[in-house]
Amino acid sequence: MSQALWVIIPAAGVGQRMLSDCPKQYLSLAGETILDRTIEVFLTHPCIAGVVVGLGANDAYWPGSKWYNNPGVKTYLGGAERSDTVQKGLQLLRLMSVGVECHVLVHDAARPLLSHTALSRIIKHDSAQGALLAMPSKDTVKQQVDVRSVEPTPNVKSTLDRRHIWLAQTPQKFPLGALLNALGQAHMDGKQVTDECSAMELQGWQPDLVMGENSNIKVTLPEDLVIAEALFSHFLNSKAH
């Protein structure tokens, strides 16, 4: 890939499931915030043009970021939902004269352990349908009877064939204009999309599944932070030796 890519990092959420006093992206991971470590993955990669970060309206933590005054990082006011924040990030890139045909990456703020190897893999992957990092399921997957059931304990409806099940990760890569249109259409249609691929699927796209890494975890629950700390320590020790 000859053209450097821009990255959108939606970081306007509060991460309620972490049960913490601050948004999860500002929790400490080995002495730095999760968000700072996530941004660093991209700014230290030679194929990245820059990063745009969508922040919450009352974000008092960003001024303390080590990237606060970095010219490679632009910030903007995010929206109520992840998809809103990504949509605003795409609109900002258009204002910055990034072309509609240019591919952009979208990455979770709380995935700080993305490796350059996996990042390079999706950057170099060429597909007219877009792409996302993902991992094939290792577990047996059960489908619940009815998600609207009032029963206190969910019941199993069936066992899904895990050979067809992949667990989505980020970054996800799509042409700027196509993704902007897909998110806008999903919003107008009242469709809830939990990642960029979901929006593109609604438009009939079939994005490529690019092999991710088990270590590319998303910090969502308190125990995830413990796992992330252990993985980060392991990576540091591996480099030292």
C-alpha cells in the first residue's frame, strides 16, 4: 500500500461495565493510559498518516495525554453512539481533504495491544469489499432461544457450527466515502450497528476476514485489564530477551 492511511479512534464512551471512576480508555496500563498506548501503536507505524480521536463532550482527561500537542493527532467532539462518533470522524477527514476513495482504519480505543504485525497485515490486504481483523472461534457457540425472553435463565436453542463463526476485532478498513454513506443510511433506517462491518453488511458488502491475534483484546470488564497487564508485561520481557 503506497498511500498512508488515516485512523479513526472513537473514544467518547464512558465504559460503564468497567465500574471505574473514569472512562476505561483513561485507565492505566503499565504506567500509561489505555488510549495513549492505543494511539502509540499507530503513530509508530510507517504506513499511518495520522490519527483522529473522537472525544466525549466533558472529557477532562485528554489534556493530560502525552499526545495532546502531537501534530499527528487530531481530536473532535464525538457522538452519543460509537457509530455517531465514527461518522463524525469520517466527516472531519473529508474536511481535511482526505478523498472518498481513500481507505481509512477504525480502531477501538480500548484495544491497546494491537501489534504492528497484525496492523501491517490489514493495511497490506487489498480487497474491494473492505476488511477487518478477526479470529475464528475456538469455543462451542450456543444460540439463545429468545433474547426477549422474560425467563431469568437463558435457554439454548441450538449449537452453531463454529467453523463459520469469527470474532470481530479492529482495525476495520473501508473506503471513506462508502463507510460514511453506510453509517448514514443505517442511522436513517434506525439500524443499530456495533461495528463498521455491520454497516457495510447492510449495504450488501462482504468484507474480508483478515487473521487477527488472540492478544488483540478489548478491555471491557475489570478482568480484561488484568489480562492486558499480563500480556503487556510478557511482550516487554520477550523484547528484553
